[in-house]
Amino acid sequence: MAIEVRIPTILRSHTGGAKIVEGAGDTLGDLFTDLDSRHDGLKGRLVTDTGALHRFVNVYINDEDVRFLGALEAKLNDGDSVTILPAVAGGALGFAAVAGPRGLRAEPPAGR
Amino acid sequence: MLSIDRAIVDAIVAHARRDHPDEACGVVAGPAGSDLATRHIPMENAARSMTFYEFDSMEQLRVWREMDDRDEAPVVIYHSHTATEAYPSRTDVSFAGEPDAHYLLVSTREPDSEEIRSFRIVAGVVTEEKVCILDAGVDPHAVQSYMFGQSPATVDYECSGR
Ligand SMILES: [Zn+2]
């Protein structure tokens, strides 16, 4: 089952520069595991160590944000198109101690 | 070096003033592969916060697709700081996911002047850059009333019209 995946510039180092790659999987998590088998390190940029979708990326299945579809549990069908974009966010504070609409959690500043 | 029309800089500053004390954010699209920012797209700050900004994910998908269709790229990604300087915070740096973009920051902490600075943010490294204001010759005083960066050398008015 083929799923077309659009890769943003910042992650193309994992796909040999390719903007669109193909993968397979019944869920988004399965798809990322499949992609990682050919595009080493890609999954680590999308999924955190604790197995959640990384907050630095937005992932869409067709026209829907996967955060509203069950995130990594979101079901995929043959012919679906997955788009990955960098989340555009930031702020005046030194670290993200702000609960945004997606419940962004505070993370300790880098280097601590 | 970023090249941007004075009218777009004015529109970005107006957007930042309008949303103050919340942070304002948006994009200026331009031809893919160029450093020329030509089409201003103010975005909603989904966080509606004085200390945080975040694009609405659905608005972003729509805008990014539209740019793709037009062979454009997000040449500028801008946001305002409403109580601090126009310099990327650690949060800004950790989120910076467009290595080809110019990250433009506007500070509205002073009521009657704006600080505007432009940066590349690549792999966590922040580098300030010059800004070339196009058509600055129309009304140079209007441009020079903005405070660009730390030194006058940060803005190149000489590139106007060339
Ligand atoms: Zn910021």
C-alpha cells in the first residue's frame, strides 16, 4: 500500500534531497517506521523518545492535521498523501514554558 | 542578504503594532531559491499570547501549498517581541525549521520606534544579516525612522533600485 509523503527542506538530508518519498503502513506510526528503514534517522526527527509526535513538526493526512486524527495512531489508506511541515512557532521567552493550543509542555533550556 | 520592499516592511510593522501586546507573526513569500521577499501574508497567532506565537496548522498548510503552486518559498518568517529586543529567543531557535528562510524580528517594546532585525537560523546557529530595502529612495526618512539592528551598517540603502 503506497502512501506519498512530502518532506520539508529541513528533513531532506534524510531522503537524499528528495521532496517526495513513498512508504507503507496501516497507521502513521507504521509509516514512519517503514520510512526510517530506507531514510535513516527520519523517524527520530518526527517522533520523540517517549513515542509521541514531535512538537517541531506538523503532519497532515490529505488535508487534516493528524493531531486531530489520533496522531501516530491515525489510520492510513492506500493512496493517502502525507505532508510534513516544520511547525512555525516561538516566543520571547527563553524556553517554551507556555501552554499553547496544543498543550505544548515546558522543556528545560538546551544544555542544562 | 534579504531584499524586501519598504511597503512590506511598513505592513509588517503595522501588523505588529495592531496585535501589540500580543505577538504578531507572518510570512513574506518570494521566488523559490531567491532572497527576495515579495508577497506579504500576515498569519494568525494561534497562541494569542504576549510571549509566544504559533501558526495555525491548517492556515499554514493552505499557505505553504499555495506557495508551492506558485514556485514560491517562505523567504521571510517574521514575528514580534512586544516586551523584549528583536533577537531570537532560545524557543525561536529550537523551532526554526526553515533553513532557507530569513527570520525577521520586530520589537514593539518602545511605543514610538521599532527595532527590526533579520537572522538566518540554521542547525541552531543564529547569524544576523543585512537587509536591503527596495525603493527606500521614495521616502528615505520613513525607512530610517526604523531602527535596524545594532549598527547603521545592518541596512544597505544603496541597493535601492538596482
Ligand atoms: Zn521570538
